[in-house]
Amino acid sequence: MPDTSAAASASRRAAPEAVVQLIVFCLGDEDYGIRIEQVKEVTVTPEVVRMPKTPPFIKGIANLRGDIIAIVDLEERFQLRPAGRPVPEFSYTLAVEAADYTLGLMVREVPRPVTLPVSLIEAAPEFVQDSGQREKYLEGIAKLPDNEGVIIVLDMAKLLTPSEIMRLPGRVEPAAAAPEAPTPPEKP
């Protein structure tokens, strides 16, 4: 009778390792990535209309195939644009979807797909996690094979704070309860 435990062990070792697909783009001089399932499309940045009372990193709104979406400059959001480097006249936009909104992420270069084993993505180091806001939107750091560098993996669901999401231009806010009308004073 064959040893089934040895066969089962061999088949577990031969099982393919889980992989993650990322859309990778350059911010500042570093590579950042977002899971491909969060990216709806990549396109040349459409005409952007500036909106009042929005944070400076929200460049405005754009009509993307009939949908009005907010366009975010991630280099400005993360304060990664090297001194003296101007905002590009020509850029690309990743339309990314979160649970209740779609956002356009403006990047300088054509984003590229990268497939990596999940085991290469590690949690961000403690000193990064404890410093300011970075921990809010980092999924982890992917170490590329053969010491080819790292990719900082963003968590789209945590890219904006709840208050920033509420201030997105074009976002439909839930109807608030109407305040009661004051009762007029009685006449003497």
C-alpha cells in the first residue's frame, strides 16, 4: 500500500504560490503600486476642472467616459515631488474604485503591470507605521527579487481620510435631516 501522506506532502509542495498583480507607477523617484482589482482603467488624463474649497492635492474633476470623478495628484498628496520638478503638462490617470466612490490618480508615467508572489509583500516597518499618516494607506512593501528594489503597495480603501472623502468634488452626499423651521413668536 503506497504512503499517501508522502504523496499529499509532495503535492502541497508543488502547489503554486499565491500571486498578486499590481499596477505600478512612479511617484517622486520611487515605485508605488495598487492591486489591479482596484483599478478600473488607465487613460491619458482628461481635461481637469478646478473646484473651490478642495485640498491642493485634489486637482479638480474630470469627465471620464460619462462619470465625473475627482483627480488626485499623489505626488502632491504624499509630498514626493522633488524640488524644482514642475507638475507635468501630460499625465496618466488611474481610475480606481473604492467602496463608495471612484477616484482618478494622476501619475507622470505610463503605469505598468507587475505580478509578484504574495510572500514578497511585507508589512511596512514599525518606524514607518508610527510616523504620521503613512500607515493609514500602506498595505505593505514588496521586495523585488534579485535586489531590484522595492514597490510601496498602497491600500486604496485607506488612501483618503473619511473627511477628505466627504469633501470630494462631485460626490453625492446622503440627504441630511432638514432642520425644523423656527416657530414664529406669538403676537401680544
